[in-house]
Amino acid sequence: MATINPLLVSLDIKSSDRVVSIKENGNVDSNFVITHLIKQILGDGNRMCFVILHNTLGHYQNVGKRLGYDFLKQIEEGRIRTIEPLKDIVEDIGNETNYFVDDKEQVVKGLFKSIKSTMEELVEAGSSRVYLVIDDISHLLDLGIDLKYIISFINYCLSLINDERISVVINTHVCSKSDEIICNNLNYVSDVVIEVMPLKTGVSREVTGLLNIEKSGKEQVTQFHFKAYDKGIKTFHLGESVYNLYK
């Protein structure tokens, strides 16, 4: 019998949730949400296009192993296709191509063209669903891309869900006003908004941070505390003892 994953139970992401946005607030890492959603995507027999702007393939492989999946093997088997703009930048140093061009609008259009082509190939390969996962779209600002072009890029990506077999997951972090604008635009169109925040009271040995989950059509926001461990995340409702988790 499959082991119940506490975080995935708390997130409760359904196939009907076509757009999922993840918002990282403050000095707390939201990447664990992405890596756990990858576990769910693969476990459900789906495929994904993964746009990597924040971590390395090695990071996802190491975390995936702890969560029970082999990230690199999934790439070899064609269930995951990766697009790595940061890797392309390193290769383009001195060539003044792609991400170094002055016309940043063409940069995002080129990136989306690559995404669209990859998504079409994954859909044709056959699976119940195909996910576009972007971690972390806020880093496009670090590449000198204007906010208006990033918003356009988000709209391009969201147009993919016109195909009912496609879902989109986008991770962001908030460190500036521009970051906040990106998040707000995503929140407005998302079926699920997952917000990861540090504790208001500061550092605790028992609790790592706060998780807010807001679902479209539901007025109430579901809140959890979470505790990060080497092999995963445990969650518990506010007020519940950390020592009574899923016993």
C-alpha cells in the first residue's frame, strides 16, 4: 500500500486545478512544494515540461531520491522534458545571443516557443495530463526582462490550458514590488494559490513555517504549519501539536 504523503494530502491538488501558483514570502524556501508536486505528477502517470530557473538538475535528483522518484531516469524515459535558460546563458556568454539580446520581448517569445513545442510533443506522446512547471518565474526579472514582458509571458503560458489535457504550475518569490505584481497577476487567474511564509514569531525548532492554501470558489483560506525534515515535509493544522502528526 502506498505511503500517505502529509504535504500532498494537505495541498489536495486535483486534476481539475488547471492553474496552480506558488508564492514564496520572506526568508523561507518554497521549493519543497514543487518537488512534492513533481512526485504527485509522476505518480499519477503524467508527463511534464519543467522550466528550471532556480536550481540545478542535481538538486531535483537529490530531493527526488529522498521523496521516492528518480528525476534523471524520468528524463531519460521521456516523462520529464527540461528547459534550462540559465544553462543556455552560460553557453551563450561571449556570443551575445538569446538572453543577451537587447530585445527582451523576443527573449520571452523565444522561451515560450520552446515551451509550446515541448508541450505539444508531450501531449502527442500520450498521458492523462501534461504539466508545465516553472521554477521560479521571478528570476526572469534578474535577466533584465521588463515586467510587462514577463506578464505577457505568463499569459502565453496560460493560453496552453485551452487544451484540457494541460495544467500549469508556476512558482514565484516576493522580494520587490515587481515580484508582488507578478504574484498578484498569477493569483487572479489561479485555481489554487499556495503561499509559503516564515513564522511571524521568528525561528522555531518545532515548526519551519506557515502554509496558506487558497482555492478558487472557496472563501476560507486553509492554513497549516509545516516542519521540514531531511526526507520530506510534515504538516499540521494551526494549534495541533507537532508531536501528533499523522500518527
